[in-house]
Amino acid sequence: MAKRITIMLDDELDKKIRLAQSKIILEENKSVSFSHVVNSLLEKQIAKKK
């Protein structure tokens, strides 16, 4: 189940996440939420650390 959490992002980080979002949207030709992109990026980074 998803949980709603409020966080503060630096402007530069917000831009990078939105750029990643736009690339996914263009590649997959479908709508992708900002939350989905943040979750995917976090999961990838956490998996690298293991």
C-alpha cells in the first residue's frame, strides 16, 4: 500500500527528476507520475547499496 509523505526537494533535484520523468514519457509514450519516477529512482539507488 502506498503512503503519502511530504518532503522538500531542492530546485535542482526537482528539475533532474522531472527530466527523468519526461524521458520515460517519451520512451514509453504514456503518462508517468512524478511519484512513480521518485519511487523508481529510490528503489534503484537502494538496490545498488546492497
